[in-house]
Amino acid sequence: MAKWTPEHEAPEPLEGPVVATITGGTILWFVLFLVQIPFYGWFAERELDWWVWTCLAGGGLGLIGIWYVRKRDAAIRRTKAARGSG
């Protein structure tokens, strides 16, 4: 059986507003957490309280994601500036 090899070169990855996307998602997770807090008893009665904590975890991980993509974005800018002046 022949090993599969791609016939075409892979396209470059798309770069978009990564920081804005991650920030928006993080805000959404925190909003979902805040919306569910008043209904925590309802969730707990049905053993669905993990939904509330999942939203909080998503917001917390989103904060780490914001930190990461901002550092990445700054590193990309530094690299481009170094190549341009060098």
C-alpha cells in the first residue's frame, strides 16, 4: 500500500484579530457564568451545577489565553520589526 503524500503545498495559516477573538470569547464565558449564578440552586437540584463551574473555568482559561495571544502578538511584531530594520 502506497503512503499518501499531498500533491499541493499547504496554504499559509490565516491571521486574524486573534486577541479580539479570545477576549470576546472570555467575556462570553464570564457573562454566561454571571447569568447562571442566580439559578445555581436549580442546576444543583438536577446535578447540573458543573455547567456553572464550566463557564467559570472557561473564563479563567480565557484570561490565560488573552495573556498568551498578547505575548505572541508582541513577539510577532518584534520579529517583523527586527527583519525590517536588519
